Amino acid sequence: MAITGSHPSALPYPRAASDPGIPINTYPSMSTDSSSAPANDASAPNTASNTPTTLTSSPTDLATMIRVLKKSECKQAGDTLAQAFKDDELARYFTHTEDRRHCTEEENWELHVFIMECIVKAHVSRGLVTVIGEDYDCVALWMPPGKNMDDWITVIRSGMYKFLYKLSKEGRKRFFDEFLPLLHNTKVEVMKEHDQNSWYLVYLGTKPGSRGKGYARTLIEHTTRQADAENRLCYLESTNVANLKLYNRLGFESQTQISLTRGSKPVHMEIMIRQPILGQLLKRSSSSAGQDEGRRRRWWRG
């Protein structure tokens, strides 16, 4: 999901891994030392806050702060994502349903935090979770090529099976019958033969007080460099229109828009993919060549 960004992959749709991917411990420039500074961000790359903040660290300095989240830190990372997505319309789509009107805001918050922590656990187990910042300021959840969290062992160990009774009747319908199938089918349709051979940015969240420091951009670029080295595509969904410019600057392009419609108003998600840098360069070269040819033709006609 993303207050500024991405969303969880579909649970009930196990997919055979066509690519073993890269073991987490082999990712370059990523320290797993517990003394390294942790990190966090909002749901999607929302690096720009309402009140712009002056950068105090260079991109190089920030990159050295990135590390892989450990299993013992899922609670802290889940809390960061919960704060980042506190007012996100997609997150509230599952907790603020008509049949939960009797619930207090405290009860809704507890459910929201529980959902985020479970999703973090699933990604620590099966994917890649990177953090940055001194207090888990920004967190990114990635699903590497050939990996998924759809197996029941992961669902049980992460606690995601509890969604079956933690969510209300309407919440379950929205999550399991609408949301998960829509995300799964859309990704397969958009990515086609690349579906199991790409990097999937599932969640990116920054704590409200830590935005505008370049954390989200740094976490995204860290993994897109890996994708470039492997010549792979990247994929994400975003619910926050304000983040689209950042994604565009990082090479992501909009493909289509999907909507969840069981609520009082639809929740829209932008679907974006990023070509590896080689593909981007070839596309620019082709576009430039076409423009040059057009200019030559216009000149020749006089």
C-alpha cells in the first residue's frame, strides 16, 4: 500500500517461482550490522513533505545508512508503516468499514498496526525489507524476482491468517475477494512474461516527521540499482497522486489505473513500471532518432 506508494501482493494465489532471485545477504552496499542506523518512510515514495526540509546529508551519506531489517525489528518497522499510512484511503478501506462503525478510533488503529506488522513479517521472511534513518524513519518492502509470500507457511508465521477473523465481514470481502484478486490479476496482465522476473515495490512508508529528507528516494534507488545490474523491470502501485512525480523522476512510468469500488467512494491506484536503465537509454535513443528524422523531413520539404 502506499500513502505515497505501494501495496501488498496477493495471498491466496501461490505462484511458482521461475527465478530463484538473489539471496538477501548478497545485496551490495547494504549493512546488516545491528549498529547501523535503521530506516523508515511512508507508504509510497513520499519524500516531499508539506513543509520542505533542507537536506542535511548527501545522497552518498544516506546510502550508507541503509540496512536490511532483522526479524526482531518487525514491530518497529510495522509501526513506521502504520504512521505513514494512518490517513491513507486504501489502509482505511479495510479498517473503517460500515460494519465497524461501532469501533473506536483506538480499536481501528490497533487493527491497522497489526496489519502492517504482519505484512512486514511476511516480507522479512520471503522478500527484502530495507530501512533508513535513526529511528526506523523510512521502510521499504520489496518482493524480489521469483519470490512471493503466498505460501501458507509464510501466511501463518507472519500472522496474516488472523486477517480472516480480525477483519469484519465487509473488510474480509474487500481484502480477500476484491483487493487481492485485483492486484494479482493486474500485475500479471501488465507485466506479462516479466511478472516473475521483476522487482516489486510493495510498500514504502516514511514517518510524518521524517519526510523531506530524501529517505524514500534513497531506498528506492538502492534497489533499482540492483534491478539495473540484473536488467530487470520494477513494479509498484500508488494511491497517492502527489508521489507520481517522484516515481517519474526515478524512471517509473504509469501503465494503467485500477479502482476498488465496494466503499462509499472508489479508491484509485496508479500502476507503474520502471524499465532497467539499459531499456530507458534505448528508448530515449529511439525517441531522439525519431525526432531527428522528423526534423530532417520537415527541412527537406522546405
